[in-house]
Amino acid sequence: MKTKVALIGASFSGKSTCARALNSDSNAGDMDLGEGVGAARCPESATMIQWILDRSVAYVAVSVHVEDDGKGLRGLRDLKRERGDGRLAQIHFVYLFATKEDLKVRAREKLGKPIDAKLDEHFRGYERDDRLFRELMDDIVDVTGKLRHEVEAEVQAIASRILQRRAPGQPR
């Protein structure tokens, strides 16, 4: 089986943009778009794992759901900690880290308007989410102040390294 690179990180960190740029199919690697599981509901962790592994592309942008009920990213983290699902050995989680301030700049640029109360509330959970991403990650790319092509090159270098280090089907 082929190893997948799962991009995790806060909203506006560039996960979807990076996955689209590195894959041949623009939306096939985006959990919230295209053939994704949808952003409106928090998917079961097992559903997320299967979705990642079923993609025809190597890079996937993972939805930012952080529920406490064993679903979403917390559920993935718990499964990884407990070695509760062997399929996780086929997924390499790369955290696209950005400072809260950088994320707010990116949000303003992308949305073309100031941060409203709803989005500001989203950013209040930054520290909690950062801890979760760090607990789940296998690698980190600091995207703060970097251009898109620089981030893509770093993610590609990680993918090249892990594919050389670990043949398909080998444990981590």
C-alpha cells in the first residue's frame, strides 16, 4: 500500500491549497470539498482514515474537526496514541503550522474583509488546536510568512524522505 501524506493544521494554514497544488486532481485530496466527507458534520475517525486511504492522490487536506467524542482529529490522535487502528501506519501527518497572527492575516486576505466575531471565536481555540495538531503530527512545516511554493517544496521533501525510509506496508 502507498503511504499518504495527510496535511493537518488550522483553517487558513494552506492545507487545501497545498494538496491541490501537489495532486493532479484539484479536489480529490480535500476532505471538505470534492469527494470529501463534508465540513458540516464531524466524521467518525474510522471514516476519516478510510477516506484518506481511498484517495487516488498522495496528498490530502484533513478537515479541522476537533470534537471531544472520539470523532475527528481528537479521535485520530487517540487511535494513534493507543495504536488502535493499524491503518494509521499508512498515513504520515504533516502539521502546517502558522502563528495565530499569521492565520488572521491569511484569513483577511482570503476573505477580503476584516475578521468578524464568528471567525474571531474560531481563533480563540488556537492554542488548544495547536496542542492537538502537535500530538497527532509526524512532521511539521512552519508556513508563517512563507510563499505557497516554499511550503509545497517542504511538504514534497518530507514525502520523498518518508517514502525512501519506509517501504509500503512497513511499520513506522
